[in-house]
Amino acid sequence: MASPRDPAVRAHSRRVAAVATELAARAGLEGWERLAVRHLALLHHYPPEFMDAETVEFVLREAAGANWAGLRRADSAYRQRCENVRELVAAFHGRSALRADPRQAFVVDLVAAADQLVQQIEAHPCEPNLRDRFLDRLRGRAEEGLCGPAVTRTFGSLPRIFAEELRGLLDRLPVFPAVALKVLALAAAEDITFSKLEAALSSDQVLAGHLISVANSCLYSPRQTISTIRQAISYIGLEATRKVAIAAAFHPLFASGNLKALWKHSLEAARAVEAMARADGRFHPEEAFLLGLVHDVGRLALSKIGEAAYGRLLEEGCEPVVAEVFLFGREHGRIGAEILRLWNFPEALAVAVEWHHEPEAGGSPLAAMLYLAEHRTASVEAPPLAVRLRQAEAALSGAAAQFEADDRERNFLNALTAVA
Ligand SMILES: [Fe+2]
Ligand SMILES: [Fe+2]
Ligand SMILES: [Fe+2]
């Protein structure tokens, strides 16, 4: 039987607690009722008949954090709290009826609904309209009298992102530079020449400046200062030139200070996906590099919304994907894919971004590469699932699934990270 001390159960219970507490606040619950929601969510996987004082204390201590000493000192309040939690957990598991007390019944119904939604997001984070369908089922349950209408009203109060709002978000992002797509097209062309690349880069002074500064960086340490695009390309080579150009074109989107970590993660993912594509042999490595750079563009867009609840959910232990589906009705992969389609990116890249947190459902090996890249670069964006990881590895050739960055690759990344 799962114990609340099992790490996977604790992580799941924290997600449910974060989601349920947010719902409780939206429903106007205060004081002990809001705490009861949180405590029940943290303990909902524990069979009530085995819930001894030690277990309750373990969970309450974790929930109370710094307030624990004060809570423990007020002994009578503490004991009462333990009793309340036991009673609620018993009601959650259907072993005692609380329907006579509508406020306690609401607490139990709210946590049960939050638990169901979180479980569905854990299993299928990229499923289109998952939250809307969940809400439809919840309304059906309310009509059958299986949960109170107040619970459906609370879920119904969550924000939605409509297509127009998405376009509004896009207006706040800089336009993806056309020259980067031109460089990408050149990268895919068989007859790429020095002069074609030079001509494309010459049309954008900022890109040309970045290229020259990378060529002069300590990674390449030229004997003489490089001052022209032609010198830079011949010194660092065609392949590195194309990557520097693509990265420099995309970097302005991450210009604000709090997005630096996301830029670094995007570069690491780009390098990882590129190496996997090279080892796998089915995809163009430079296209894969661009895919890695843009894979979290949906997170970039969501950072412009400035929704306080989003930050709270992340702090409380929700991974970004869980917080996004709960709060906005879709996660950043789907939002990112919609952005890439508006930017006229190749459809295969949009599909890979769309399914990068549930690659087995999207049927795209590029999505599997992105999933593995996030895992290898220790970017926890969705609840980890061992079976999903195994399936993503199985979608690629053995060599591609074994990617590890070496020192030279890390130095190249550092040089690109410094491009600003
Ligand atoms: Fe659960
Ligand atoms: Fe992601
Ligand atoms: Fe990511």
C-alpha cells in the first residue's frame, strides 16, 4: 500500500495539494477550511485505518514548514487538526459520510476532483482539451448528485486562453527574424555555399556582429582579430556559422533578465537534440538544433501573461506542464506549436514541439528527442514517468538515445550563451 513517504506519492500529493489549494482560494475558503483542503490533499493516498498519529504529524509538519513549531506548541489546536484530517481522509475514501455537513463535503469533493484532474494531466499532459472534457464530466457528476455544483462552479472559474489571447501574447513577443529561417533553409540545402551564407548574414547587421564576436571569443582564439563575415565563416566553419546565426537570431526573444535560465536550457536542449539527430541519421542536425532552441517558446509566451497563480503553483511543487493545463487549459508545448505555425515553421517541427511532453502519443521521433533532451538536461517540466522515458528511448536508434555532451560541446554552448 502506498505510503505518503513514497517519493512518487509525495510528489503527486503535492501537485494535488497545490491545485486544490488554488481552487479553495478561488472558492473563497479561508482559515481552517483552506488548510483542511491542503492537508487532505497531502494525505489522500493513505488508507485511513493505518493513519496513526506519527503519519499525520509527518504530513502536517511538511505542510506547515516554518510554522510547525508554533502549531505544535498550540497543542489543543494541533490535536484537533489531526482529528479533522483523519475524519476528512475517512470521508474521502468513502468510509464515513459527511454529506450532512455541506462545508466539509465541499472540501472532500474539491480534493477528489483536483486529484482526478491531476491524475489525467500526469497520464496525458498533451491531450487536446483535456481540461474542458474533464469539466464536462464533472458537470455530469454534479447532475447525478455525485458532487456538489459548487465544485463545478469553482473549476469553471479558471481562466482560458482563446485564440485571440494567444495572438495578443504573440504581439508581445518579437517577430521571429526571417533571416533565421533563411539560414535554416540554407542549412537544409545540399548546395550550400560560402557566398550564399555570407549574403544571408550580410542582410542582418546584428547577426553579423554576433558571428564576428563568437569568432573572436576565447573558444576560437584567432591570432589576428576577425573583422569581416567572410573571415569569420572561413575561420569557424560553415556548420558553426549556421548555429551561431540561428542562436543569435533567436536570442533577443529571451532578452529580459528572468528568462536567462530558459535561454540556457534552450541552448542545452538544442545541442542535445542536434547530437541525437546526427546519431539517429533520419533528421537534419541543424534543423534539430533550431528545434531545440524553440521547443519552449510556449513558456516564453506564458511568462508574458504574468498570472500570479502560475508562480504560486510552481512554488508549491507543480511542474510547469501541470500548472499550465490546470490554469490555462493547455501546456506550453501546444502553445509553442501554435506560435511556430504562426511563424510559418515547418510542420514537422511544430508537431514535435506540440508533443514533446507526451512523445508516445504524438508519433514524432523529434518529439521523443526533445523529451529525452529535457530529461538529460535535468529540466523538470512535467511529472516524470519511467515508462514514457523508455518509450522515447525506444523511438530512437541506440546511439541517439545515449547522448552525453563532451567538453568541446560545453565550451561551444558557453560561447553561444555569451552572445547577447
Ligand atoms: Fe491521488
Ligand atoms: Fe518543455
Ligand atoms: Fe524544455
